[in-house]
Amino acid sequence: MKKKSKKDIFILLILFGTLIYVTLIFSGKSKSLGGDYSILNKEHKGLSVIYETLKNLDYPVKFKNNNLENVPTDNIHVITMPKRKFSLEDGKIKNWIKDGGKIVYLGDDSLQSLHYGNEIKSTEDFLVYEYGQGFVLIGRAEVFTNKYLLENKEKAYEIITYVDRWSYVNIIFNEYYNYMDSERYSLWEDLPVGIRIMLQQLVIVIVLFFIYKGSRFGKIRPLYEETQRDKDEYLKAVSSLYKRGDCKEEVIKIYYEDLEFNVKKTFKTIGSKKSWIETWNEKNIENYNRAKRVHEIYSNINDKKISNKEFTNIIRDMEKLKKTLEKRSESYWKDILKEPQKKQQIK
């Protein structure tokens, strides 16, 4: 068994290692980590080139995922083609800009105008607004993409040169808004392609491993008979629990309440303030002394510890009282059934 177990582990490791190797090769070729307009994406619509270029030119660039409502205003935040709900007209964003926040917003080809602030510069490729102590530059995301920079670097250079006039600590490529809106958020869709493939392959390996380990040994043996459960199985289980917990008082309470209910049900006194022992005495049912003893023991059940012998005796007494009550009930109904026959005979 040990040799077989080691062999299984060895095969699993080889298979898993092969899958990881294929995944790394695929992810290295695709180079599309992070999705469109991400600095992690090295394909046509990525922003890896502009980020690495600024870094090599000693610009203080950083990659962050921050909600603008929760960050200080001493940095420039570059937000590109947001998927999450984002608007420069939002009241909280406006207040953040007014307090000194600076945004480079790169959207689609149509340059949207702000309905607040002063327009201080307007070109074919970008607009600049001043609002309070902050600034907003609105441009086209295309000019920062890897594909566009291979053909034309002048427009991106013009934007960076203008932004460099502002006072700032860091230029942050903020990709917090690059993910799906929270109402439609899908972690799977936002995962890089390479990570998705790795997870899929890992699931396949686990499934195959358990299929292999779960294969039967030997031939199928038919089951000819059904195993029937003991009809008193649950009752025995509950009894065992009460016994192990030494819950004598609880068992006595269950028996006592059942006896009390049967008396009241038999003589239609449910809801009455009259106790069952009074009803027992009034109806002149036999074994009254036993009933009285049970009633007295139960009334003082919390005053002392019940011994095993006392427990057995009171349970036995209550069982006998229930049988007495059943006999009384049967004789009562027999008398009722005889009355119509007597009336007919008299007539």
C-alpha cells in the first residue's frame, strides 16, 4: 500500500507540474494580465509602455487600487476607461478635487466637458479644468496605449509635460475603477487569463485524482436484502442521552405532564384552573393515594436529588395511573353506548 501511495503522489506531482509549466508558457505569450488599459497588460490595449517609460525617466509613478474618496489630495491619479461606476460630476469626487485633488481622466474618443470649474486649456486631444485647489485633465485613453505609442509619442508626451507642472508627490495609475461595478462584479471575469487557466487545470487534476482513488477494488457484490432500522431506534437514542446526562427530573416531568394532559383530556377540563389531582378525587377514580403520592413527589422534585430507586418507583406509579385512567375511560364509553338500548327496551 505504501508503494502505491508514493506512486500516486509522484504521478500527481508530474501532472500538476506539467500543467503549471503549460500555463506559464501560455500566460507569458498572451501577456494580457490585468485586462485592457492596465499597466500589467503588455498587449496593444495595455499601458505597460507608458508606465515603464515614466519609471525609467525617474518619475515617481506607482500602481494603486484606491477609491478617490478615501485618499489624500497630494498625488496625481490617472484613471483610464473605468468599468466601475465613476463620474467626475459626482458630489464626493467634486469635493475631493476642490480640496486639491488632481485627476488625469482618459476616456473614449469624445472628450466630455465638466459642468463646473474653469476651463484653462483646450486642445484637440485634451481639456484641462481648474476647480478650487484641484485640477482635472480629460483626454483620450488611446494615446497612452502600447499600440498607439509605437506610432505616435507626441500626444502622450504633451499630456505628461503639462501634468508635470502641477505640484504632486506621486503619479498614481489608479486601477480601482477598472473592475466591474459592484452590482455586476465577477471575480472570475476580472482574473487574469493565466490565473483562470491554472485554476481550471487544478480543478481537473483534483477531479481526476479522486476518480482514480475512488475506483472500486474487485467485483461488484449485489446487496440482496435491505437492512431495516429498529422501529424504536430514536426512542432508544433519546433514552440513552437522558441516561448519560442523569436527567431524571426531566424524564419525570415528561411523564407527569403526559399524565396530567390525559386526565384533563378525558374529563374535558383543559383550560380549567382545577388541578388534575382534584379531578381524580372528584371522579372517585381508584388508586387515589398513588396519584396523590405522585403529585406530592413532583411538587417537591426540585428540593432534593432523586435516587434511582425513587425514580423507578414514580415512573412505575405514573404508568399504572395511566392504565387506570384508560380502563375508566373505556368503561365510561361502554355505559354511554348501553343507554340508548335501555331506552328502547323501556318503550
